[in-house]
Amino acid sequence: MKEYYILHKPYGMLSQFSKELEQHQSLADLNLPFKKDIYPVGRLDKDSEGLLILSNDKALTDKLLNPLHQHQRSYWVQVEGIPTVQALQMLQTDLQIKIKKKIHQCLPADAFILENAPLAARNPPIRFRKNIATTWLSITLTEGKNRQVRRMTAKIGYPTLRLVRHRIEDLHIEDLAPAAVRSIRKEIIYRLLKLHKIS
């Protein structure tokens, strides 16, 4: 039987059930009653937070992670400094980043400044510098390279301090608290992720 869950992955937790080092936190530490064949669909790095899908549906995984389908992934990103119009335009056009010593040409991102913080302060708090302001951005990608958002904001000169994925296509994290999980029906998650349109 296929099962589907959405999880609000907390800061500092690996997107996997195993630990690479003894001090690491993993999904197993949530002590949730998942079947042994339930696995994360995609990843968020340890320092990132937000929407993570878990399932035993390999078809869903194949469709969602196939780069040809260019699914939208939206992030709330707190950066150091206040990005200029020119910096935001770099995110929206032809930014190049380096991944594993190779140059990657990013697809255009949708990026803009948020007027208000979308989330409460994190515990543990972000790095704080008294004389440097921080800014919340909304960034939407249609690709998912390793630590891509962090590499992109660093390239334009505004390092990422906090990164939260809140949406994949029409699937939103909504009011799900950190470390909380919610079951979701197949027909709903396929519709929200727009997978029913992919043959």
C-alpha cells in the first residue's frame, strides 16, 4: 500500500533515517511510526528547514525528481544585508554558480524581497551581526542542484543565514510545526504536485 506524508524538517536534522556521525540528528530521531519502506523524496541539507515529502511510491519519486519536469520549489531565504535591484536581477537571469568545481548555468529564478518576516525567529538563532541588517527573500527555482539557493545568494554577495522550503508546486507546508508530520492521500498529493499531468 502506498503512503504519503509531508514533514516540516527542523534545522540541524539530516534528510535521512541513518546517521553519518553519532552526534547527528536524523529522521529516525522523530520516532514516527513509518513503515520500513518509507523514504524521503528529495533532500534538504542539514542546515535547511521546511517541506519534505516521505513516501514508498517510487513513481512519485521518479516524476518529482526528474529535472525535465522542472517542478517549482519555493523558499523563504533570510540573507545577510539588503540585496540591491541589480543583485535580484542576477538571480532572475543568467547566474552562474560552481558545483563540484564545474560551472552551472542556473535557470532563471523568481526572486523578490518580502516586506515582513514569514516565520518566527529560529532556535538556535541565526548568526547575528549588530551593524548588518538581514533581509527575507522569496526564491522560486525549477531545478534542485546541491545547495543551490545558498550558492546563488553567496554569488550575488548576500550569504544565506536561514533557508526554509515552504512550497513544491501547489503543495504548501502551511501551519505544520517543525518536526510535525501529516499524512496525505495519493490523489491529493499528485494533484498538488501536478504529477497527474505527467505520463
